[in-house]
Amino acid sequence: MRILHVIPSLDPATGGPTEVVRVLLNYGPEEYSQEVMTLDDPEAAFLREFAFPVHALGPRTSVYGRNDRLVPWLKANRTRFDGVVVHGMWQFTGYAVWRTMGGRVPYMVFPHGMLDPYFKLAFPKKHLKKWLYWLPVEYWVLRGASRVLFTCKPEAELAAQSFWLHRWNACVVPFGTTPPVDDSASQKSQQEAFFELCPLARGRRFLLFLGRIDRKKGCDLLVDAFVKLASRDPELDLVMAGPDPQNWRSELEREAQTAGVASRIHWPGMLLGDAKWGAFRAAEAFVLPSHQENFGIAVAEALACAKPVLLSDKVNIAAEIAADGAGLTEPDTVVGTERMLERWIAVPPAERQAMAARARECFHRRYDMRENAKTIVRLFEKSSS
């Protein structure tokens, strides 16, 4: 079968959906042929990294991500494909697939957390604006899909709370990431790649945050908690790795500077490839106090590196990880984040080692995409049967 993935951008700075596409194409069933259609600039440097066919149709407009080349391209090429996966929502890409493929070629939608009611509560004005797209377009895109894919049961249940009009064929699929090369030489080179970008973390114990420096991710909660608890463990640092699209980093740095702990919080920027895996390898634990996370690719990546994870209860997979004894979870509040760091600091070394072993077991049991990717892509076999 030949599958087309449609996504507004493959830029790694945009976050999780890009990584999802990479994994599905790299680890899908061998008998499947897969391609990607994106609205990136065809000359974008990051597109050169992809080994699979990518059709870049050029930049989109600022209004609903419209691109006038998309619909003609889909019409001209739809007979080549047996199925289409739409990644994300609230973009012209979903509308274009619905209008050109609906009733002709089965398509599935991967919302990637974009139906979580958190956004309704956090951004009520934006939510009202989304109603303009929901009734005439987005609802029907989901309604017409052969399946709407969710990464866990809580995400599927929460999605139905965002809008009163909701009816679609929901499907919870196994999800995760792929483990890095795990021999000792690779581990060493990965850590060296990280320390080249973050030299002040060398020789230090540290907790790792890896994601966008974004208010949704609870970065302020983490910095606040670390500032308050820094004296409890003077040898422990914090690494805040990721792009800063909101230009928020300077404000968070000033808080650390005022508290006298700026030298213990490191900001290496976005980490990719070996440097990213090296950060996980070198970290003591991974921490994500997010206000909303439908899954969290970085969480699975940390588990793959045998790192315990410290998560807010708004990370939808936090409960199952805590049940496996692979991490800690607390509410996404100032008090909750402080308590989570306090609990970690109090964990004895032997228990930390046991938790690390359980983290690796948790990954292989639940989140190894070398097998999960095949399960997701093969859903099209059921759609066509």
C-alpha cells in the first residue's frame, strides 16, 4: 500500500508531530510505501535530512495556513495513494484532504493533542475564534475520517470536551519513539555532543527539561521550584533545552539571577541528534511540569534512555508511568512542582537505580515505536477491507 502523510511543516522546531512522521516512515511495515506532503519552502535546509519522498509546496499564508497549490496537487496525485494521514488540526491541510480525498481515498486524522480542552480554558478568545472553523470545516474533517487517532485513552476522552458537537470514529493507537543506538561507544559520543553545546553541565548532576520554552510546558513552574529548592541539593543543576519561540527565556533567567542560582540553570537551545540523546544519557532524570501534553515524545525518549521521569498530572501518560514505578507525578501547580522536586531529591540512590531500570522496562513494554509504527500504519488495511 502507498500512504501519504500531510503535515504543514517538517521543521523539527515545530515539535512532536514532525518526529511522529519521521518514526512512522522509518519504522512502518516494509511492504508499505510512504511519502510526505508539506507546505515548507522546498529549499528549507532541514528537508535535506529526510531520506523518504517529500513534496514541499512552498510557504503557506498566515490565514488558516492556506496554500493554493495544495488542492490541485492532491487532486492530481490522489489515485497514487491508498490512504492519507493528516497530522494536526486548525490548518488548511485538513480541509484540503477532506475536500479532495473524502469518499475517494480513506484518510485518518492525528490531532496530536490539538483537541485538548486545556486550550479552551487557557485561551478562551482563541477558542471562540476556533468555533468559526469548527462548525463549517474541522468537525467535518474529523467526521469524514476513517479514524481519528489518539495516543492514549485520556486524550480521546478529553477531546470530546472541547466542543459540544463531536462525533467521529476514535481509535487509540500504541505510540512512543525509537530507542537510540545503545552501545557504550555511542553513549559516550552522544554525551560528548551534548557537552560541546552545554559545557558548563559537564561534571554536574542535573535534571533535564527538553521541549519548547513555552508557557504551556510549565517552564516557569520548574524554574520557580528549582530556585526555591536549590539549597536542598547544592550539587544538582537544571538544563532547560529547547527553542524559545515566545522569547521568554530572558525573563526566566532574570528570576534565576535574582535568586543567585543562574550559574546552575543551563540553556543550550534546541538539541537534535546525538546532542539530544546525549542530554538524556547525562541527565539524572527528565522533568516536564506541562499544563497539557497529549503524549510527550520526550517522555518516551527519556524512558528509552533508562531515565526516571518527573511529570505533571496533565501529561496524559503520567498515570501509567507512575503505576510502572518509572517516575513521579504531581499537579501542574507551583506547589505540585515543588513537591515533585522535593520527592526526587529525597529518593535514595538505590531506589533511583531501581527506578531507572523500571523506566527502561516501561519503554519497551509500552512505547517502542519499532513495533507500534507498524500497528498504526496497518490500520489502513482495515479501512480498505
